[in-house]
Amino acid sequence: MRFNIKSLSLLKASLIMGVLLVSQAFSQANSFLSYREMGLFQHTSPGAFRTGLYGVDNPAFLNYNNSVGESMFAFNLRNIDGRMEMMNYGLFYQTGNTSSAAIYTARDSHYVIDYRYNLAFGGPKMGLGFGYGFVGGNKSYFQRSNSFSWGMYTRPWSFLSLGLAQTYAIDNKDAESTIDVAIRPIPKYLLTFFADYNLNHRNSFRDGNWSVGANWEFLNGIRLSGRYFQNKGFSLSLDFSLRNMGIGSINHMSNNDQLNFNSSTAYFKFGGPDRTIFHDVKEEWVTVSLAGSLPYVTNKYFDDRADFLTMITYIDKLKDDKSVKGVVVDARKIGMASDKLWEVREAFRAIKESGKKVIIFLERSSIGGYYLASVADKLIMDPLGSIEITGMAVARSYYKSLFDKLGLGFEELRLYKYKSAVENFSRDEMSEGDREQRQRLLDSFYETMRADICKDRKLTPDQFDKLVNDRLLYSADEAKKAGLIDSTGRWENRKDMYAYFEGKEEGKVNKSERHLFTRKGREPFDDKWGGETRTNIAVLYLEGACDMESGMKGRSNAKILKNLFENESIKAIVLRVDSPGGDPMAADYVTEIVKKNKGKKPVIISQGNYAASGGYWLSMDGDSIVSTPFTVTGSIGVISQFVYDKGLQDKLDIKTHVVQRGKHADLGRAWSLPFIGFGFPIRNMTPEERKEREEYIDILYKDFVNRVAAGRNMSFDSVHEVAQGRVWTGTDAKGLKLVDEVGGILKAIEIAKAKLNVKKDAKVNVYTYPEGELFDFDSFIGKLIPNLFNMNTKIKETAEQHKNMMYRLENNGKPLFMIDSDFDNIDEVIKK
């Protein structure tokens, strides 16, 4: 979901250009399917009926299609000497902002087929479209030419629509222009008055054709239209929708045989959703697939993954959807992080509380996948599946002895008990402070999961602990006996479970179902001209290590944030912070924008998997901070390291000589290996140099604490008491006033609405930033050559480890606002 203000100026310029072109005068255009010939299949002018004639009359109106695919077959019967003969028929297909059509016309034992392909760009208030037409059949007999068309519309308000379309023959100078206007004078009633004017360019303006009429959708999906033409012709039509299929007819009456009037057109529609009076009659089961990691941002092309916000938003909507009977969840390939696990689980819990049923399927799972699935009313596991709920453990490796053997020295510049980011290089065992905070994280995560699982599976805490401690693994049958699951079965046979909830015999249950992103999530909105009057909220993702150019990209995201504050149409901003910290400058680039614009717009922080150290720096100035129970946050502190040569150079028999001017100039100067240039500083810091570095760290720490105190409206001492580099879970952080609410990104959007005095159930437009890349080459190639993709993935993992090592060396001796990468292990034991 994205919002691009700049496109409006282009569309406005196109409107001015189109109006000027209409005034041109040329001769009759008859070498392509004309606008009036298409009138056989039109209820109204393009802007007065849904999306027009599937973009054939004006391709721009395709922007108002929200369907994943709708088709229509229409045929025209003409009364000739008392008998009805088929003269024309057409096949139309539309999906999203594209459409195609094939229209057959017969005359004097000859026929021609006009093909059209159309593409549209724009939004609810303004749009632009283009089309290309080519001809099949007896092209020469009908004197047909391939053609090019373009169109546009503007709907500045909910009651007015203005459209312009032009078609040009490619083989000659034939051309035509059409202008249409539609008005909806009564708010909330779909009574539309319309008029259009069509001009063949070689005619004078007075010789153009016009029509006027009205269209009334007096019940959902039932539309009656009447249209009067300049030549005293008249058409009366009826359109009847059954949501995913529909029928209709258009009856033409005229004495002008040149326009093939005194005929009837009948059509059948199927595929795309439409309003209907039967909208809530048929209840269905909705299937949801939770495969993969649910990334924040997806690529624009060759990427069929659902992004996290889209998925969680659609799941949340199901609880209020009256046509949804229940939700069936494919949780066989869960790969999301623990914070997302919790947010998705909470969304399913809300569906349960609304009175709908939730069925979840598992195959093999650890405690994280089982935690999500345990929310189900009925939890089903593959007969050959298994569950591992052995609890949680995290290991950390220590390298001091290894460094000593290699001849490397490592200085940990650590002033605070819990700031343990680099202690694994300077020690042989875990420090008291690090053990304390890690144990608390695991205890908090475990207790949260245990409480939720026990509540939904009707277990006591002691029973759950016994299940964890008694066995390494539970087969499907053992899991059923232990009360961990309800039954065994396979996803492919899921419909057999529906009878269980409907209390009916197997053969009498309604087994119809729909997929989450193909039907209910794509309601038609042609009834909402100019778009609904909604509040615009922006979500900016700050994901990855704090860095100026990579990771969370401090420089570019600061520019985006600045533009969002300057964009008057954006009323509130949600920053989704998912960062373990890093460079304080990168974090401050973003935070400085927030501080400068404090009070102009609500800024709500939604903390993801990590919002620690530099990640908390990104959070501290928000108007409100929302964190999940599985967020690792806090770590308010500064750490530094210095790795140096302690004999490795001698072992390698490398001699290094330094020429310097300045007492400390040689600090950090390294020897290097030939050809690859890799090496380590040749000496350690002196006591004076170390003291100076520590004093600087203390200055930065006090500055950090003061900034947090100012942003959170706390005293220095109260922040210092919970700071000192210690990490906290989101739940603990709330009790310490480091965050305001426990919740996910939907909670953050809800708070933003409240600060804007928007009702809780009111719809808002949510636009996400930054935009995704065009496509991921490795992923695209991986679909073609899976083994190559797997190899590239391994190479990337190795390269990422190398990058982390190089990052440490590049910042050797510099103070950093970060937690150690070993905290990733905590999330791994949960999400697998």
C-alpha cells in the first residue's frame, strides 16, 4: 500500500492535453470499433457503471476494479424481419488494472474480430489508462485498422466523475474522442445521472453524438439503467449480481438501422466479486497459509509472498466478517520471528472470541510453531507428525583462550554490568550480568507461552512443565493422548473436519471455502468515487542493524520520514522498529527528524523482534511505544572493543614498521597479509588511551540516558536504574515505563487513530515505506534452479557472518549502541 502524490500532476497535465485534443476537427472514424458501436454492450457512459466496459471504452476506469479476475460473455441479437439473429458477441476479461477483450462483428457473410488490451494507472481520485487494438478476420472488407487508445478520469469528490477517452487508427488518420460526465446527487444512494459526447475527428463539433441517462442500484447488485441517444434511440437495461456471477440484458430501441438498434444484448458474468443482496447468506470457511517468514516488505515483481501487515490486517478483518463461518490455518511451514508469531496468534484469538471457529493444521513443530497453533479450537496434526516442546535454551561461545592461542588480544571496554555485546571475545565464561538477563528473557518467554498454551489447551502449569520435562518428542498419537492436539489428519482432507463444528452428518455439511487473498479481501469499490473519506496513516519500517547505508538505512529512511512529516495528507506515522542497534549516528539521523517535528503529527512506535540499544534510540522519542511480549528491548548503554595483535604477527613471521607523527597515530595501525590486505592492529591501547576511551563511553552513556529520560518523561536516575545495557522483554519493559503498551502493529495503528480522534472501527488508509525492490534475483533464479538458490543462500549466510566480523573490525575501538548477535539464538529456539 503506497501513496504517490507526484503522479497527480502528471494526470492533471494529461487532462488539459485531452481537453485540447477534443476540440480538433477531423473526418468520420470508421476503421476501428467505434465508441457508438460498443454501445451495444454498454449500460451507460463509462464513468456511470462499475468500471465501464472493462476498459474498452475508457481504459482508465480499470483503476476502480478490485477483482482478481472477472469475465463476461455477451451476445447481441437483432430483430430482422421478425426473426432474431446474432450480429455481435464479445468476450471480456479484467483483473486488477489490466483487461482484454475480443468483439466479433458479422456483416454480409463476413466477420471481423476486434481485440483490445488495456492497462491503467492511478487511484480513486484520478487515473490514466492505455489500450492497444488489433484486428482479426476479414480486416480489408471492414476496412479495419489496428488502433491505439488512451483515457483518463478525475473524481475529485464522491458525487462527480469526469472522463475523457481517445482512439487513433494506426494505419490512417481516423480518430475519435469521447467525454463523459456522471453525477451522484444523493449521498449514500447509488442513483447516477450521466451524459456523454462522442466526436469523430473529421466531423465538426456540432455533428458529434451524445446520450443522457440514469443508472440506479436500488438494491445491492441490482442495477436498472435507462439511456436516451441523440438519434432518438433508447436503451433499457438490467444487471443482476449473485456476488461471483451475474446476468443482465440491454434492450435497444431505435428506427436508425445504421446503429443496429432494435436489438437485445444478453450477458453472463463470472469470477470477480460484486455487491449482492445475497451477500451474507452463504457462510464459508476461509483458508489461511502461514508459510514463510512474512517479511515487512516484498519485492514488486516475481514475489508471491504475503507481507506481514497485509496478512495480519486481513486476518483481523475476519472476526467482523459475517460471511465467515470459520478459519482453517495451514501452519505446516511456519518460519516467522517470535514477535510475529505472537501477533498472528493474537489475531486468531480475536477471531475465536468473536464466536467463529479456528482449525489449525501442523506437521512437525517445535515450541514456537506449537505455541501459535495451540490457540485453535481444533488442533490437527499429520498422523506421522511430531512436536518437540523441550523448553528453551540458549548457548554462547567464548573465544578468549582461542584468541590467546592465535596470538590475538581483545580488550572489552565495558562500564556497565549488562552491556555484554562483546564479552564472548574477552572472557572464557558468561558474566553474572549476562547470565542474569538471558535467564530472565528465557523465563519471561517460557512463562508467556506456558500461560497462553495452558489457557487454550486447558492444562495446568504443572501439567505443561511435566510434558516439557518428560519427553524429548511427542508423536502425533502421543500428543493426542497428552492433550496437546485434538486429532490427526492431513491438510488435503481438511474439509472432513467442517462437519465436526456444524453438528451435521458428513454428507450434509457445507464444505465451501475461500482463500484469504482472493475473495473477501477484494470488495468492489466502484460505489466510492474519489475514494472513501479516510485518514491516511504511514508505516515506516526501520529494520536491521543501525547503519547509514545498509541495514535500517539511516540516511535514506530519514529522508522518507522527513517527507512524511511534510506531506499534509499523512496524518500520523507508525515506526516499526526491528533493530538490534549499531551506529548511533544512523539511529540519530531518524530520531532527529522525530524530535524536530514533535507535536506536528502523532508518531507511534511499534517494536518488533528487536528494539534494543540503537533500536531503543529509534524508539525513545515516539509519542507512544508499543512492544510485544517477545520483543527484546532496552539495552540502554554503550559498548566498545579493541582487538589487537598479541603474537600472531610473529607466528606468521610478518615484520611491520611504522612511520608516524603524533603520539597516538599508530593506535589501530595494522599489519596485513599479502594480496588480501587483512590483519590486526600492531599494539594494544596504553592505560591512558583506555581511560580516555572509557571516559568517552561514559559521556555517551549519560547522553543516552538523558535522551531517554527526556523522551519518556522520566528522571535520569530512574532510567539509569533500568539501563546499564540490560535487555528486557516487552512485558517487563512496560512495568519499567520503557514502553507504554503491550501489543503489535495493529495496536500501534489503533493508538494513532485514537490520537487523531478517529473512531476505533473507522477505516483508514495505511501506506507503507520504504518501497520494495523490483525483484530479488536469487529468489527468481531459485524458482527455476532450486539447487543453485540453496547454494547462493549458503554463500549469503557465510558472507553475512564475514560482514559482521568486518563490521566489528571497521569499528574497532569505537563506541557502539548494539546488542550482541548471539541474542538471535534466543529467537531461534522459539520460532522453529
